[in-house]
Amino acid sequence: MLPGGAEQARMISTQRRDALLPAVRGLLFDGAPIPTERLGEIHAPTLIFGHPDDAMHPLRSAELIRDSIPGASLQFVDSAEYWQQHPDEFCQLVASFIKAESTGAQQQI
């Protein structure tokens, strides 16, 4: 029922059930879309990852989220496998984001 066929099903099967189940249930049964008009209310530092071939989360939705959340940052790569092939780069990017945000929070105090 989800886009992507068997490959997408394999990927989904590797996710934590307690985190994934409510999201899939919401998509399939509740049909409740993300309230995009409320994204601007998010004031937490936000780092978004995207790639062009994501059937469940198209790049356009990542761009919409980035454009709607004040100060959000989007990291775009060419494929879903990129971060699996470059885990050190991924970790460095996330650590830099967290460090920059925690330094910024300390300066505001």
C-alpha cells in the first residue's frame, strides 16, 4: 500500500515499531496530513535531511518544512544510500549542528 514496493517495505521493516506504527497508522487510516500551516510555530533548532528519490518524503516536502520553520536547515544528498556510505560525515554534520545550536543558546542566556 505504500509507495516504493518491496524495497520500501524492507526499509520500513528495519525501523523501530513503537516509533513507526503510529505514523503509518496515521497515514493509512486517519489520513491526517501534517498541518503545514502550523510549522512556523516550531521554534526549536531543526535539521532536515532529504534526497530526490524518497517516495514517502519527497524532496519538495523537505523544502516546504525548511521554508516554513524559522531557521531550519536542509541537508540535501543525491541518494538514500549516501549517509550509509558516509557515516562519519553524517555524524560530524549532526554534531556540528548540535554544537552550533548549543553555543547559540548559551549566548542568548
